[in-house]
Amino acid sequence: MLRLTFLGTASSRPTVSRNVSSLALQREGRMFLFDCGEGTQRQMMKYGVGFSMRDILISHMHSDHYLGLTGLLRTMSLQGRTEPLRIWGPKGGVQTLRTLRDLGGDRLMYEASIHSLEPSECISGNGYRIEAFETDHTCESIGFALIEEARPGRFDVGQARALGIPEGPLFGKLHQGEPVSLDNGRVVRSEELVGPPRPGRTIVYTGDTRPSRKTVEMVTGGDLLVHDATFETSESSRARETGHSTAEEAAHVAAEAKVKRLVLTHISARYAEQPGRLLDEARATFPSTDMAKDGWSVEVPHQNLENS
């Protein structure tokens, strides 16, 4: 299971229906938190994602993306957390993140370590990596790409049975690429029964950014792009001045990258009454577009799932 839950989808000024930036990503029982604007801990409670993350990743050091850290860290300590937590951010933000961690007086009851993450550096796990990449904002900023490793190809159970291979451990060895020897002396190689590798999933979260060649490179052919869409095209000058994107610009990035799905976020408060204007603008260029709202969850299936 790979699920994203949008905890805050506003730009720097929250509205009644949108909190400032935060996104929870859950993959195979592990959770990551991307950005942590003011009030994120309450959003996590409200939308039921829990506090089990081991990593918090901050895209840049503008306050609407990190001011929720201090309260969240204190709450987890009061709840008795003992598991260590890693907090990642741009190199220039490490000292600010340390200050936020240490605010509040009482010592945390768990280890919360601070780490810099520079473009092209990765956090690696079982079957995936999260790679940082440079984005184009008004300060040092990074986006994040979750990239899964390819999965083994489909295993031909019928052919395996026809060859007289008993179900059980030998099936597993073959599926993992190992040859097996049968009682009749025959050696069966994995490639006789296992199809070509199946692609893993790719999800990209840009944080705040102008349209970027690097974003296109990171998400080309990917499954989901979560992109800054602060303004509509009539405010394109303002978008350039502030280091943000219009909805149409986000759609052009998605179209060039041939991504499967685009989700717009970081929506300016000026569109609180008519957010559909941004969505319509993006869909005119890239129809497979949605607009995030607080509390919305989206699951990302494996590519060609029906053939998996």
C-alpha cells in the first residue's frame, strides 16, 4: 500500500478549509512526513495518520513549512515515544531545525537527530529510496522523489507445475532469481518461469518551486506529481517574483514528464472561494489533474496492476 494524505494544502496564509503545508506518505507500514507547517500535529490527529513516522523531511526554511515541528515533537514525547526520529532539511536550515527541536524547555524522551540533505543525496530503505533534488524557489530548497526498485516479474505457476516443481520454497527461490534442481536432475533457471521485472512506483513532491527542468527529469514516466500551484495564469508575474508556479505551469511540467497523475497543492488564499479556477486551468493542459484538499487521501497503485 502506498498512500498520500494531504494535511495542509494552503500557501503561506491558511484559510478556514486549508492549513499550511504538510503531507504524510505511508508505504508498506512506514510513514514519512513532508513539511510540517504550523498546526500539523492537529491535522495528523484529525485525519488519523498517527505519529509513527521515523523521518520528517523539510523542503525549505520558510516558516509555513516548518513551524509545526516544535509542538509535534513535544506531543510525541508526552505520549511516551521512545523510537528515534530523523529530521532532514536543506544544509542551510540545520541550525534552525536544531533550535526548533530544542525549544520548549523539557528534554525529549526520544532521540530526534537533525540531518542535512543535499540534491542527489538519498534516504534508502527496503525496496525504495527517497532522493532529494534541487528546486527553484527564493531560498535554498529541495524536492523529494520516492522511487521504488523494480519488482520481480510474474511467476508462471502453470508452467512450474507442468515441469513438476512442487509448490513451496522452490517457487520462492525461482521468483527471486535462483535456479533450482529437481529430483530428476534437471536444473530449472528462473528466467524460464519469471517474466521481465515490473516497474516500481515513483512519486515526486516539489515543495515550493518554479517550473523546473530537474522536476521533469525526476518524475518522467512516474506515477504521481504533487506540484506547487499557488497562482492562476493571470498572476504569472507574481508567481515569478515569489518563486512559485501557476496551475498551468504545473500542468505543463506534468505533460512534458508524461506522468500519470498530477495533484495541485500550495493554493493561495485568494482562491478560497473559487479553487476550481486553478483546476480548470491545469486540466486544459493536463486532464489527469486533481486539486488536493486537507484530509484527502490518494492511493498509488502499481503500474499495470491488472497484470501483476
